Amino acid sequence: MIPRALESEIVRLYHAEHWPVGTIARQLRVHHATVRRALRAAGVEVAPRIVRATMIDPYRAFIVETLTKYPSLRASRLYTMVKARGYPGAADHFRALVAILRPRPAPEAYLRLRTLPGEQAQADWASFGTLAIGRAVRPLMAFVMVLSYSRQLFVRFYLNAAMANFLRGHVDAFTAWNAAPRVILYDNLKSAVLERHHDAIRFHPTLLELAAHYRFQPRPVAVARGNEKGRVERAIRYVRDAFFAARRFRDLDDLNVQADAWCQGQAADRPCPEDRARTVRTVFDQERAYLIGLPENPFPVDEHLVVSVRKQPYVRFDLNDYSIPHTHVGKTLSVVASLQRVRILDGIDLIASHARSFDRGAQIEVPAHIEGLVARKRAARTHRAQDRLHHAAPSAQALFLRAASRGVHMGVLTRGLLVLLDSHGADALEAAIGARTRSRHPSRQRARRSTVLASSHSPATL
């Protein structure tokens, strides 16, 4: 559309000054097609343009016929076909000519869609960039649901568009409204529709469980019919422009607190598109009576994952490691995760509970889990060393009993005897220990001297 003043000037110059179309276009800095359109709108008969012969004329019929049969054929491929038939022109000039000859689809008219109060809501995901959390860069996704009649809006941000967050978005929206609509309209996203062939639709089974719990009907829009969910598309654009633009927030929780306040405040106080004399809040209060009440218990939305634990006492979940008691390594465990906590179960027994982290490569530990493993490893090393001494020198057991009764440090004695075993052999160690233990009344000084001798050969001393 051009200004009325410019349209009047075009008509005046053509009638009063007898300027040709090309001169008017150059002087007013508009396209010649704009000048012709303005003159036709004013009822002026414009002389047709003189069409000059061009090098594409011999191939025009072939091009039109090919484009009629294959409307989306690329100009580069069509140029190759015409070039093989003798066309002498360049590719750039040919591309401009094809753009003129390519058939245009007929414009389609749409009916204005109206819904009854409480009948329908529309839901969709929207991407809002990324959010850095520690070493992780996670996608920032907004779940948006809008009631088609009142335009009451719900927005909740998550760190991905996984099925668990898709379910959480529904439950959070129903909780915020304290009601649910009868029908929810979706785009053909994988969280809702797994497979579709014309009117044959296979819904996601978890979505069907959610729909049965809240007693609503999921309904996907027709393929390539984005106008059917125009309310949620406009709602997403409204969220981008009126809420998220230049928004400052500390973390995801702070962003969602601000989004809730905005939905209940500014978004609810905007004029309702169906009745601009009233606000969305007023129309929603009227619509609330037609919505479906909620069941007593909300739908469970925790994430469930079966994991196999290897040699280390950690369970990997969502890019991070969570500690477990060392007694459960080598087992198959279950992870149950909410947005706040990660619980790890062995069957029905809870063995670990951690605050959830959205970092990447972090180790979330309970000190008792690690301390228990360290204590077991230390005890295992001591037992292995003593077993080796007992097999090499059976008399070592008696020596350990006497040393323990006298308060000798067992670790130091064990290390020293191992050094003697490695340097002198099992027979020499057995003979020395046997001779020492056969002494009936060893003095404290001799016992201390024996301990000091063993200590002097310990790896720490060496």
C-alpha cells in the first residue's frame, strides 16, 4: 500500500502533465508496477507496455510447461535443461526471467475460528536461546498454553523440550488455572504425535495417559495448517516482545517467578481480542465455570531411568554423576528425578537422594558414600598384607598377637615385615619370627627393639 498523497500525485502527473509511467516511476522513486497499480485503482486505462523480443522467447513455452508440471523446480536445474537445448544467455538473467514465469499459487481464504468458553486450549514449545549453567550450555525452552476463548496465558521455562517437561508444562498450567480445558490443540510435535498418515494418528502413549487423567482430548492440527493454532503462535510472539525482551534474571527459577507474575498481571490485564471492551482477566473469570475440574492427585511427572552401575560408586544421569553406597556397585538401579531432586533406588529401597544439578560433568556426592569406600579399601589393603605374611611365615600370627597386646602400631609392623619378606625371603622371615616368639620372657626393651627394627625397613622409612 502506498500513501494516498502519493497515489494522487501519480494520477495528477499522468493526467495533467502527461508524464509516461517510466518517468513518474523514476521521479517519484517508486517501481513502475506501483505506478500502474495506482493508475488502475483510479480507473485510468494505461497503455500496455511494449514488450521487446528476448532470447528466452523460443524457450518460453518449454519453461512454462515444465514449471506447470513441476512448480517447485529450482531455476538452476531448469537453466541446465534449457542450456542443453541451446539457450545462449547467462544464469543470472535466466533466474530473473524464471521468477516472472513461475506460476503462483492461488491465495487461500480462511474462516475466522471461534470457540466456546472452556472448550479449547492451544499449546506449543518456543525456543528462547540457551542458558549457561556452570560448564553446561542448555537450551532455554518455553512451554506456552493459551485458552482459545479468553486468551488466558500460561508460560513456564524449562531447560529442554523433553517429554517429562512437556508433561510438567501441562500439570503446571492446570494447577495455575485450577482447571483444564476439554480439548488441547497441538502442532504435530513428537511429544504429542508419534506417527501420522492423513487422518490416521498415533498419539504418544504418555500423552494419552495424561489426557485420561485430566479428562481432556488431545487434537493435532492438520498438516501445513498453522492457522489453526494461530492463538498460541501469537501468544508466543507476545511473550517474546512484551515479556522476554531485555529481561534480566538470576537463574531459571527467578525467570519462572517473573513469568508467573507477568501472566497474572500484565498479560491478564490486556484487552481480550474477542471483546476489546473487556480484559482477559474478566473473560477468564467468566470462562472458569466451563472448564473441567482437576482430579485429587496431580499426574506424576518424575523422570524414570534404569541404570547399570559399574566399578565406581556413581550413577550417571543428565550429564552428571551422583554418588551411591559402594555396596551397590555392579547392580542395576533406578533413577527417579524431579526438577529439584534425584533419587536412586534399589528395587523399592531408597539408597541415595541428591539435589539435582544442571551442570555438566559434575560429581554430586554424599560424604558418607565416599568415606565408606575409603575405609573399606584401607581395611582391604591391611587384610591382604597380613594374609600374605601369614602364608609366607605362619609364625607371624603369634607375633601380631603379642605386638597387639603391647600396643605396637600394627600398620608399621606389617609394612616392616613385608620389606623383610621381600629382601630376605619367606624361610628367613619364618626362622626369625619363630625364634622371637619362642622367647618366654622378652623384655620390653627387646620387643621395642624388634619393632624399631621392623619399622626401619618400612617403605616410609626407606
